[in-house]
Amino acid sequence: MPVNGVGVTAVAVAAARALESGRPDPLVVDPWASALVRASEAAVPFPERWPDDLDDVPEVDRSMLLGATYIGMRTRFIDDELRAGGLRQVAILGSGLDTRSWRLEWPAGTRVFELDSPEVVGFLTRTMDAVGAAPTVDRRVVGADVTAPWASAIVRSGLGPAEPTHWVLEGLLPYLAAHDQAALLDDIIDLSGPGSRAVIERAPALTDTPETRERLQDFARATGIPFHDLLARTDPPDPAAVLAAAGWSVAEVSVADLERRYDRPLAVDRSESAADQRGGFVTAVRR
């Protein structure tokens, strides 16, 4: 079943995990990532393994390798946060083709809620069933759109708002309008019992200025994405400020921090860093 729309982004992330898994020094090993890419029938020719010699890699593939390097660090960082948190209730919003419900060892009694469009979560479930993979956790699938009323759907699926929840927002906020980002953060606060945690990938700051509008107009013409949709993503809320105002203890982690932590410069040839080009992460704990 081909995956379209937002699903193509999810396939690209799975392709990046496949590449990371094939490195000599992988930060993440995902045995199912390649199968998900193949089953998606995506038209993009994603490379599926890390090359033996980077000098032989075409320039277009080098950019994919750079993206996979970042995805590898991002995935490992969030894995580490979930392990350290040890909460029995985890909610992954905009989960895409995430395989943590199969890939990680979870404490007994943990429930993992995966929320994404019915098409994406259905494709993931069918594909993992087809390859004979069994979840290592009580996996709860929630087919819902985070820009629509999703909170009641995740509660109906068994999430207890009075219990501590570990929220994961990985690669989600950059695709949402600023007002949808704000509403999503408000819902998370409302659904979080004491002791809840969050790990959030920031949306890179984009301020509405004449220069920004000109760049967005050019991007809209090149991609076909409506200009007003792009403009709605400017001036997003700062998750750190929103959660701190709600009484959460907040820490900020830059991509440069991850480069140092995992000894993985964000460059294919390890000669330079592109860390400042990304928004970094916010981790938070509700007191």
C-alpha cells in the first residue's frame, strides 16, 4: 500500500533509521526499518545502508546521509529519555512509522499510545504483522489528527490523565501551524498527571518579516504548498516557555549538545557542523 502525504515523511525517517542501523557504530538498530521502506512503495530512492566509502557517494545521497546522521542522534536521544524516565504510560504524538513498541525493552505494565492518522498507523500495524514482529509492550493505536480534537480519543484508548505520562513530540511541530502547536501543548498540559515528562523536538524559529515572506513565497511556488499554510507556521510558541509557565521543570538541549554526547558530528565528512540550523529539543518534568 503506497504511503502518501505526511506518510512520505514518515517513510524518510524509517529510511534514515535503516541507514543508521547499517553504520559500523550505530546509535540505533532498527531491524524493521528497511522492510517498512520497501512496503511503502515510496517513489523516492532512499539509500538503505551506510556506504563503505563516502568518497563514492553521489552528492544527492550525501545530503540523505547527513539527514540520517541527525535522525540517528534524535532517535537515540529520545530512546535514552524514555529509558531514564521509566514511566508506565507513554504517548507518541505524530508517531509515523515509529518502531519503539517493538524495538525497546519496556518496564512491565507499560502502555505505549501511538497517535497518527488512521492510514499511517494502519499501514505500520499491517506491515509489522506481515513480517511477524510482535510488540514488546501494551501498544495502543489511536487513529487521530493532532490538529483535530484528539485528546478524547487517546483517553478512550486508555490513557489516564491523572497518571504520569511521558510525551514524545518527534518531528511533529515543524509541520503544524503556530496556533495548532499552541493548542497541542495546552492539551498535553491538561492531560498530564504529576510526574509527567515530555521530550519535544522544537520547530525552528521562523519570524514573520518581509524577508521571510519573500522566502516563503519562493518556497510555495517551488513546492506547491499554499503560501498561507507556510505563513501559519511562523512565530511558533516556545515549548520551553509554555511548559515553564505551567509549572514544569524545563531543560533545553541543542543539537550541538547531542553531537558531543554521542560523538557524532553532524556532517558526512566530519569536518564541519550544521547544528545551528536546527531547533534542538526541550525536556520537561511536571513537578
